[in-house]
Amino acid sequence: MTAPSDTAPMRAKPRPKPSDASRTTRPGKSKPRANATPGRSEAQPPKAKAVVRSGRTPRLAKAAGGAPAQAHVAGTPGSERDLGVPASRLIDQRIRELGGWRGETLARMRALIQEADPEVTEEWKWMGTPVWSHHGIICTGEAYQKVVKLTFARGARTPDPSHLFNSSLQGNTRRAIDIHEGEKIDAGAFKALVRAAVAQNGPPAKKR
């Protein structure tokens, strides 16, 4: 018999097939679910927006499902032109929202401004601030937790013989009156101050 040759080719052993248990899935690459939106787990209904119509009480648009949307009138940023609501109504709403001594104080000072200058214009500016103007800004009315502040735009140049200004005294342009709970400003002196502020604004510039 002939001995087997050392050069005879050897058959490679077949590799075992991997079982289902040994198969792994790469992390982070799971198959997306059917009808799934990338980046969102569930479809969200669109948010409803407040609808404000000129000359009318602000109305609320209905959100999906019939639920009414929420809107804040006085706390809404922007001017009365942006909101489509007269400034006088926005100031009325602010006074009602404040309530208590702050609402009463702001309402009283507003009435004195209107008595001092029947031609005064009411405006709504700067993220919801009541403004009174005549040929320019007379003053603004802001309410804080412990004070109602009336800031006169040109108070530094406005005569104040009764010394009503008690805040912002170091500024070069503005002066303010801070009114705390229980305090009352002399009506006659305040109306005189308003008229002096109107005089500081002067007549409107003539158009060329």
C-alpha cells in the first residue's frame, strides 16, 4: 500500500451557522415603528391662538378638540394697534386685574390726569404699560407689589413746587412719583404738575 502524501490538500471545516440567540442588533438602530413621525413620539395638535378683533371684546379661538384657548389682555405684550383693542379698554382691564389699593390708586391718578388735560391721549406701550400723552409723553403708570409709580418723561425740566417727585431724582430726564398703600397725592398739586408737563412737551412740530 502507498502511504498518503504530505502534500495532499486538506478540506476546511465549515463554520457553524449562528443561532438566532447569538444575533445582536446594533444599539440605536432599531427599526422605526410604522406611521411614526421622526423626532416625535406622538403627533401633537396645533396650539390655538387668541383672536383679537378691533373694537370688540377679545375672543378666543378654539383649540383642537373644542377646548377654548387662553389669552391675557392686559398682560399681553405689544401696543393697542397690535392687539386691535383701544388703549382705554386695556387700561380698564389692568385696573380691574390689579384690584385692591393698587387698582384704586391707578384709577384715581388716571382720573386726575384726564381732569387736568381733557385732550390727553391714552396709549398702551412697552409690554403693557399705560401711557398718557399730549404732544409727547406726559407720564406712564406702572404698578408693582408695593408701589404705584407714575414716571414723567420730562420730569427733570418740569416745575414741581409741591415736591411731588420722590423717585428717580438723580436722572437727567425723568422724574417719578411713588405712591405706597395708604398714601394719597394732593389732587390740585398733581393736576398742576400734569399741566406743567404738557407745557414742557410744547406744540406739535410743524410739517414742512
